[in-house]
Amino acid sequence: MTDKRLIKVDDIRKTADERKCPVEKALFYITEFLAGPMCGKCFPCSMGSYEARAVLNNMTDGKAAEEDLFKLRRIASGMLIGSMCKKGKDTGRFILRWIDTAGFAGHMEGICPERTCSAYIEYTIVTAKCTMCGECLTACKYGAIYGERRRAFISGYRPFEIRRTKCVKCGECVPACPEKAIVVVDAKVKEAETVAT
Ligand code: SF4
Ligand code: SF4
Ligand code: SF4
């Protein structure tokens, strides 16, 4: 097993950069930094890292608030200025690099623009595209999809739908659908549509 203390900040940055959502990038970076290279010898970096992780967790969990952005900027700036070594400064710099992007702003509005943070998305079936083949029923291990397979000469089918209360947002039904009828939508928009109907 790799000793996490030996992991280099540059390697963490590279893996973090592979993520699409900037909030997820920052959370991944700080989580890995805390698990490995962060040695705890100076306060701005050690305390700042724990605080930044708490704020970023809040943001990806769907509880982002405007004050989180101010708090995170303050923490990251403190890390950049006050950290004793390059590792802490680079971590503060990484957060500041992404904080003013549309991705962060979107989370403040209750939307993950990259549609990757599960708290901000829903999986849904586009009825007009669904041929009621039933492939998704087999793909979903969580019993979250309801519907009746189409059978010849029988009418009155129950349309296919995804139950929000059971869906764990694993995404496995998406590639299983031959019609590309299962799509990811913004949870906020979906909720507004449900209230309106
Ligand atoms: S800035 Fe450097 S010395 Fe200070 S806690 Fe972070 S890793 Fe340790
Ligand atoms: S995202 Fe996962 S849990 Fe949700 S309906 Fe699709 S397969 Fe089932
Ligand atoms: S796999 Fe696609 S087309 Fe088939 S029933 Fe499910 S949503 Fe409809």
C-alpha cells in the first residue's frame, strides 16, 4: 500500500484537474492533501485545510451558501500567505485558481453546471424517447425504475419513470438505454417542474 505521506502535491493537482466540476476538484485536492502531504507543522495550513474541506463538503452536499464562498476565499488566501512551506501555499493557490469560476457560482445558485455533484442532479426518463423495452429495469440494482415492458397487442402500459426516493444516482441505467432516453437534469429545475404540475 502507498504511504500517503509520500504523495506529491503536484500529483494530487494533476488528478484533481481530471475532474470536471471545480468544486469537486478543490474537494478532491484538499482531501488528498490532508490524507498525505499535510504535515500539521503550521497553523494556517493545517487549520485552513480542515476548514476548507468542511466548506467544500458543504458545497458538494447541496448546502452551498454565499457566505461559504467568502469563507473559502479567506481560508485559501490565509494558506497562500501564511503557510510555512510551498505545499500549503500551493494548496491555497489551487483553491483560489478555481473559486471565481462559473462552477463555484453555480453551486451558490443550487446548480452544478457540470452535472457531476450528485446532490444537484436527478436522473429522469424522457417519455417521448422511451420505447418501453425494459432494459433499464435490469440495469438498475436499486429497484428505482418503475414501468411495464411493452408487449405486442396489449395496451394500457404504465410509463417508465425513476423514483427519486430510491435512486442513488449511480448512473448505470444511462448506458443501458438503447434510446438514450435516460438523462441527467438539474435537481432544482426538476423540482420546479414537479411543483408546477
Ligand atoms: S504548509 Fe507545509 S509545513 Fe505547514 S502544515 Fe502545510 S505542509 Fe506542513
Ligand atoms: S441512476 Fe442508478 S439508482 Fe438511479 S435509476 Fe439509474 S441505475 Fe437506478
Ligand atoms: S431502457 Fe430506455 S427505452 Fe428502454 S424502457 Fe428504459 S428508458 Fe425506456
